[in-house]
Amino acid sequence: MRDKCSTCSSGSCSPGGSDRCSEDRLPPGMLERYDITENPADGVLVLIETERMDGNTSLTDPVKEAVGKAKGMNVGRVFGIMFGPAELRSVYPEAFAYGVDTLYHFRTDDRDAHSAEEYADTLMELSDRIHPILLLMTSTQKDKDLAASISAMYGIETNECTDLRWTGDTLVCADRGSERDVCGRLPILISLKSGSLRMPEKEEGRKGTAVIRPFRCH
């Protein structure tokens, strides 16, 4: 069963597409040179979570699945955002190996030391700078709390999915045997249910860029 999306609002469902909801307002002849409706959104921003097992820190399996899905969708660069202490730099190579192109690491002594609202502010500030099409999170309780804060503070609906794909210019969210088209303002916030996707292959030696910044409360 599929629920069609029938409205267009302050954004485009199409990767790299244009927002045609508003009228062209350039003077005659200027549209041939400029397109002010061109949407700059590109890529996917994935919230990176880690776990420590047997003395080693690594990405969680749901995050590996999410990064692999982001890479496989081919809608631009895969960005990662991570909160935590300086020691988490040990996971940079792993994040790149699974598909992250640029990893933003906001350093804080303790991932649990701040509120979901504070992390939501930082994540959305980064989103405003890099303009991703999708914000991709997993379904852990931490991620759900953060998604709820983003929805409440910024009016962005959370879409829970077991899988998602592009069909033409339409983003399709699958969940519990049904599918629906996802439209609305960009970025589109997706909560991927853990264990719903296959584990991607790891590309050892794959390179990426790490951007390290201090976490600042708002």
C-alpha cells in the first residue's frame, strides 16, 4: 500500500532539484542567465554514534547501515556529525571506510553531558551551512530524543523508515510493509529503524576529511 505525497512546500523532494512552489520574480530576460529557484541542497548528513566493546571504540552497527544507505543513494556527499571526546578520533578511519566523505567532530567531554536541545541546535546550524537533502539518524533512544527536539524546535517532521529509496524525483519511505512518498521542507529528517538494512562493505584505506570543532552550548 502506498500513500502518495500530493503537496509541495518550501523545498524539493528531488535531489539537486528546484523548488517550483514560488513564482519566478526575475526581470524579463534574466531567467535565461540565473535560476533563483535552484535548490542548493546536496548530500546526506548522518548522525554518528559509537560504542565501546572489549576496550575498542567503533561505530555502532545501525550507524554503519545508515552510512552505507546514504552512500548507496548517490545524492551527493555523505557528511557525518559526531559528538564526544578527542579520543573518538580513533573511529575516523572506520567512518571513512564505510562511506563518510566529511566528518564533523564536535568535541565534548561527555556525550551525555548536554541536553538533546543543545545538540539539536548544533546539528541544525551545521545543516544550515552544508545544506543536506537528508538528515539520517538511527532508532536508538538518544537519536529519537534528538529527532524529537529537532521536530519541536524547527518544525521538521520525523519520518520513521525501515528502508528508503529514490524513485525518479520522489523519496519513498518503507515501513511495516507499506510505502509512502516523503515531501516537504528540506532537509528531510529520517529515523532508520535499527537492523533493517544490510551491513555495507568496508573499504579499507578509503580517505575522507575530518573537521574538528569545540562543542559550544547555546
